[in-house]
Amino acid sequence: MIIRSILFSASALALCACQTVTVQSDIDWSGREDDAPEAAAAPAAFDGPGAEWRTLAQSEILDRLARPEREGRARNVIVFIGDGLNLSTITAARILDGQNQGMSGEENYLPFERWGHSALIKTYSDNAQVPDSAATATAIHAGVKTHSGAISVYARDTLAPCQGGPVPQTLVEMAEERGLSTGIVSSARLTHATPATTYAHLTSRNWETDTALPADAAAAGCTDIAAQLIGTRTGDYGDGLDVALGGGRAAFVTRDQGGQRADRDLTAEWADLGGVYVGDRAGFDALNANDDAPVLGLFTNSHLSYELDRDAAVEPSLAELTEFAIERLSNNDDGYYLLVEGGRIDHAHHGANAARALNDALAFSEAIDRAQQMVDLDETLILVTADHGHVFTIAGYPRRGNPILGLVRPPAPNLSDAETPPLPAGDGRPYTTLGYHNGGPLRPRADDAEPLTDEIVMDPDYRQQAAVPMGSETHSGEDVIAYAVGPWAHLVDGAMEQHTLHHVITHAYGWSATAAMVEADEDDEDEDDDD
């Protein structure tokens, strides 16, 4: 219970051992035969020593030869943000997923890693080298960098947005203005930083409910984040959010109802405006995706449970919420915009609890896989990225196939597969492959604690050791990765500013100035061909 309290606050390619192997692309071209190049099905045989590694390399090259570059307009865009999903988390989750399937793990791939288009994303905010989720999600949704802690406002603005000052238009607002359907899904509170950047404009991410507004902000006319979500139904852009599913009920209901508000019941207001509100699993299961009424689902008072702790009879999974959102939003022939956030990866990292962080990363990956199977990639751009990283590391020279959550055991000196004992650190005691630079329990002196054992470190409640004492583990300033598939996914390439992802999306939709320039050039080429 202690660890839970701390945390609350804060496609596999198996290597073949045979001597002769046949290679074929792993991309599923069923139903898309016109796009599939001949190279995707061309066999290549290898034998002799190293055949399995040549096979792996050939397969990866064939995959790349088979990837199309789609340049048609996107009708739909789905953005997946894994909060805190840095490269080490992706790598460790990939290995854990493979080991769950009985593999050594390192050769495994998560589904989105096979898409082919990717970029390194620079995450700094306007005023910070190491950012927070508010500023980084604002970059993606509003297309500009802002100061840390701010929700879709221009950098260094304070109360001006509450007084009619200019604010950047978000992707949800742009989509609503053009008649598209819009939705947000999160395993965190819907008023938390990342989902809030889709619909709210405030200088502080902490103003989630009316009772959190400081007196000067209230006097200046600021509206809290939860009220702004309900306000999308009668705001300046379209008819507001069509789907909003996640946690955070307390910010929407009064104290008399077990919530935090002092003024009114926002769930009742949502219903009065023609929407459907559900607050539990039974209500979610009863929803009809063909019903056009906007849906607000708030399944917990705060964040949804970690995947390791989730009771499936009580809370829907992130994949289930994503599936319903896509089904519901797909009713609009003009298209949709959907954000899906794996919000609790970040929270587990802040608690230095790798087991929960990795299992939430796998739940996030499952939601991505569910989405890519449901959509037509010729008309749907899917973008997977993180808002920022964490000071989470994989280190220590463990052998291949070593349990990713376990103690470091080195390769056998004689190059056999024989078991080896845990590798001692400089203090003579075992240590884990996974660790944190700061925030977790400090490694005690050799004479102050018993050595770590497999039983201790494989427990889901185990908190990895850290080097620097902090009340909570911190974000990192390293680049994160973006993966993309669908129309104009190939623009996600190289090293990019985080806010450029916003402009890739508007280009794919055909809304941007660059999209207009491309279309004009194509029209000129068509006229030249006619001449």
C-alpha cells in the first residue's frame, strides 16, 4: 500500500537457429497489394555461420523497401502521447513484451516500431532545458513553444488569456472549426496537463477546478480547466468535443458529491447540453458508438489505475477506450482528430517504479496496435510520441535474455548459455539493470542493508535505486522519438523541434500554407502535362 500511495501522488521477430532461412517482409500488405513492391515477397536464402543475423538484416531492408510514402490528404489524425515514454522505456518495454512471450526479448518489436518513419524530437520549453508535460503537449497541440506549466497560451503570458488576450488555436479547435469530430482519451485525469492542452487556455496547469483558481486569477475572469472542457460544447469552435474518456471525476462534481468543486456539477451540465455522461464500467459497456450524442466518461475520481492494478470489471482498458473513440468518431464522413494519452507511464517513473511504468507502456502499445488495425492508413495519419523523457536507464552489461526487471547477470565467460551469478557492483553487492538517476531510494551503504535478491527486485512494488535524492524522480531533457504512419508520415524525419509535429499534422490535413503550396505545384505540373 505504501508504494501505491507514493505512485498515486506523484510483434515479435524470433531469430531462426537453422542454417538455411528464407526472408520475407514483415509488413502485412493484405488488402493493399497495389502498393506492395515485388521486393516485399522476394525470398533470400542464407546458410553457414551468422545466417540468422543476415536473415534479420535482410528482413529489415525488405521492410524499408516496401514502405510507401503516402501524400494524399489525411481525413483523420490520431496522436498517441506516451507521457514520459523515453527511449529507455520503449527499449525496456519491448524486451519485457518479448520475455512475456517466451523470447529472450531483445529481438522483439513493439508494433509501432515497424512503421518506418521516425524522428528525434527536441523537448525543451520556452524557459526550461528540461520541460514539463504542459509546455510539451502545448507544442504539439498549439504549434508553438510556451513556458513550463502553461496550457496552450503564448510564452510568458500570465493572466492576459483570461482577459481576451490572443491564444494559439489548438488542433481540436482547428478540427472543430472545419466540421471534424474530435476526441480525447487518457489514463490520467482529463484535466491533467496533456489532455488539457487540446481544449483549454490557461497559464497554469494546476487550475484544474474552480477551487484551485487563485483569487487574482478568478478576479481576472479565468475559467478552470474542467469548466473549459464542458465549455467546448458552446464555445467558438464547432460543437465541442465528441468523446472525452478517462479519469478525473472530482474536478467535475461538487464536494457534496465527493468531488472538489464549490460551484456546480459539470457532468449534469454536459447532460443538459445533450451529451451522455458515464461514470463506471457498466455505463461504458452500455454506450452505443453509433449514437451521435457527445460522450463524457469519467471512471475514477483522479487518474485511472495502473495497468498492473486495474480491475477489468471496474475500469476499461486504454485499448478499449481507444477502440470506442475511433468507432464513435468514424461516424463523421468529414473525418476526426483524436488524442490518446498513456498518462500513467510518467507517474510510475516519478515513483521510480519500473514495473508499473513498463506495463503501462505495454497497455499504451496495445491501444496503438488496436487503432492501426481499425483505420485505413491511406487516409489516417497516426503519430506516436512522448511529451518528454525520464532519467531512467538500462545499464550494467547483463546477458542477453536477462530478465529486464531483474538483477544483472553477465554472459558466461566460456560463451555458453550456462547460468551465471549476479554481477557485483563496486560495493560487492548485486544491482539491477534498470535504474534512475534521481528520485528513487538511494543505494544504502554496504553495511546498512541486505543485498538485493531476485525476489525483491521482481516484486511489482519494487522501487529501483537512484543516485541523487529527490522527493520524486524527475523528467529528462533528452530527445524523445516520434513514429508515424499514414499520409505525410515521411515528414517525420531526422531531428525536429517538437512544435513542428503540429505543423506536420496541419499539412497532412491540407490546412497549412505548405500544403497549399504543394497542391499549387501539383496543379501546375498537371497543366504542364496537359500542354
